[in-house]
Amino acid sequence: MPAARICMVLQERGVSSLEQEGERLCFEPGQWTYLVCEGTGSLRVQSHVEGTLLLLLDVPRTSLRGEPSAVSSEEYLHILRYENHPLLQTVRDFSLARLPLDAASSERIGTLLCGVMECVIAGQQCAQRAAASAYVERLNRVQQYILQHLHDPQLSFEDIARCAGCSKRFVQVMFAETGETVSQFILRSRLERVHCQLLSSSLDITDIAVANGFNDHSH
């Protein structure tokens, strides 16, 4: 069975695309990512501009001490400038130098580059985990805000976005990933609260409805 490899991809000049198992990544100068590749034929590279230069740092997975996870083309392609990332700049500079090396030097350089790759991947995964945690925290904060204001029939998208400290579009995207829209979440939460109060309270159904933001007979 072919060994898994880790490929670090750095676009130096021009525009390229990489295809792996039907998923395509497109790169412009200064963009990079890393991929987990199974076997030798799982990754296809195509250049779209004359003079394109794409650097691939490709090592067996067993050469890395850690266990990098697979990378999704939609979630983990981050645009980083080499000048703002010293380790990536080092990899780029060394790859472009094309120095003649004997076997011993090649092995030492290979070990060093594996260490560089480990550092870059570890830092990237740490940043991804922090971003995911902040994303979930923001979604929870928005949902709590909505639950605290279900009684307000004038609860607006603008108020919700202001609570989240972001645009209305970003709020829509956050909720879309949960499988429902903001309006659906509000309606479901109101109905669930009304249902509980109908079972546990002696209040009139109209009073319960109004207390939960339903303010007319059509509701």
C-alpha cells in the first residue's frame, strides 16, 4: 500500500491549480497550504500562466513526529505572505537556491526541512483550533442574545449582528452551518418556549404568545 505523504505547497510565481480526489485548490503568488497525499498518483498539478513557479515540499508522513490531519480545500487554505512567515520564507529561499549537495548534506537538510514543516503545520493547526473556538463562542453568544430577547416582537437582524460584532451576512453564514436560518432559529425557540409554558403554566394562551414575541392573531 503506498505510503502517505505530506505536501507543503508554496506558490511563488504565476497561477496554479492542484487537484486531489476531485477537489481543486487554486493558488496565486504568495499563497500556501499543506495536504495529506495517499500514494503517488493522488495529486495533480496544473500551471495556468507561463513562467509559473510552484514549490512542493514533499516528505513521507513517517518522517514527521506529529500526526497532521487531512486538509479540506474549503476550510484550510490560508493566504499568508512569505515575508510575514519566516519559516516559509526560509523554505522558499532554500528551494530556489538549488544548491548541489552530497548525500550526507541532503539528509541533514531533509531533517531540517521536516522540522520546519512540523513547526509550520503545528502553528497552523493551533491557529485553526483557536479560530474554530472563537467561532463557536460567537455563535453561542448570538444564540443566547436571541433567547434572551424572544419576548421582543421587534427583535431585528441588525440587533443580532450588533451583538455578534459582525455583519448580517456573517450571522447568516454562522447559522447556515447549523442547518437553519436565523428566522427559523427564532421561530423554533419561541415555539419551544410557548410549548413548555402551555404545559406548565395556567396563563392564557394569548398572554403566553405575547410574552414570547407573537403579537398578532396570524402568529
